[in-house]
Amino acid sequence: FLKQSEKKVKRVKRMTATKRFFSKIVQSRHASLTAAAVFLSVFCLSAVAAGEAYAEALAAKLTYKEGIVQVSRDGAPFVDAKTGQRLLVGDMVKAGKDAKATLTLNENSTINMGSESRLEIKQYIFNYDTEKRNVVVKGYSGKMRFVVSKIFKASATGKGTAWNDSNFTVQTPTATAGIKGTEFVIVVSYKHTYFAVFDGAISARNSSALYRGEVLLGVNQSSVVRHNAAAGPPSNVTPQQRQNLVTDTTPDLMARGDSG
């Protein structure tokens, strides 16, 4: 009887130990699955956040280039750019000697860069739902022609309407200009900025608060803002001046295509 009792006790102990062993395995697997689920959730949320941040940073595309056009991102050295390349907020773009480029912003405004020009996309906020945009571009050198879209086209309907809220600002080392939807050219050097308006209107002033005064430019008007003076008075843009500025900021192949 005692031997049988001892056998039963040992058998019960073995069964208890076995149950504990398998229980630990189940708990371990459960913990692993829980950890995996948490990791997957965090990863998905991080991926979504990263995607949203990238979408917000995405500003334009290099839609056309001739010659050597380069891009610098996050302060890195300039590298050769390719047609179709996406451009982010903070990117610096430069066109080399005898080079030209066309940047198309997400809401279809375009920037045509002439030879030896350089610009930075400082800020780009474009919201389809609220029909708002807030754009800041800084030109550092060279000739650039801007064609700023006046019409907002909803992605769902394709219907064109006026912007609900639009702020488009162009900065240079010497000047700041506010644009409401227009076509104009800037010629930038370290000591002065020349503005010529072909369509719409812009208001320009010295970027320094030391020199007060703002000039309003309409169709076929120009002004010069020097580094040490307020914006100069408007003057007329002659047909020949306008043609020269357009030619200098239009890629040669594109110009030949337009002429048939």
C-alpha cells in the first residue's frame, strides 16, 4: 500500500511539473505574441507618421532640365539631379553655366531657372481640403521666372476655383515680394534684385527693416531693390526687355517646341 501511495505521489508530482512546464511555454508564447503585436502597432504608426511628414515636406518636381542642374539636401554637397526628381522643403537647386531648369510645384505653379541661378524651397504648405497654400522660395542668384497659379483645382472634381487663402512669398538677399497669382521675373545678385511683372501684381520691399517703403508693380512694370535702399519706383518693361527675360528663363528645347 505504501509503495502504491509513493508511486501515486510521484506520478502527481510529474504531472504537476509537466503542467507547469507547458504553462510557462504558453505564457512565454503569449508574451512574445503580445510584444510582437505592440511592435507591429508602433511600427505601423511610425510608418504612417513618416509618410505624412514626407508628404508635407514634398514640394515640387524637376520637370525639365538642360545642362548641369544640381540639388543639395540637408546641407549636403550638391549632386546632379535627374528629370522627374522629387524636391522637398529645404532643398537647394542650382543651374550651372548654360543650364536651365523648370520646377513644377505641387499645385502647378512653375519656376523657370536660367543659367547660373540658385534657389531654395524654404516653405511649402498646400492643403486640398481647405484650399490654402503658404509658399516661401528664396532666390540667391541668377534669373528666375515664376508663373504662380491663380486657380485652385480640387483633386476630386478637377473644378477650378479661386484660392481660399494664398500666401506666396519670394525672398532674395536684398528683397521680399508678396505674390497673389502672377507671372514675373527676378534677376538676383548679392547687392540688388530686379523685378519685372508680366501678369498680375506683386508688392516688393527691402528685406531689411532699416529701409522702409514698398512698391506695387503691375503688368509690364519693373523695379530694383538695392541692398542699401528702399524699393525703387516703378518703370516700364519694354517688349524687347520682356522677350529677353523670357528667352533667358525658358529651356531652349521647350522654346523651339513652342515656336513650332
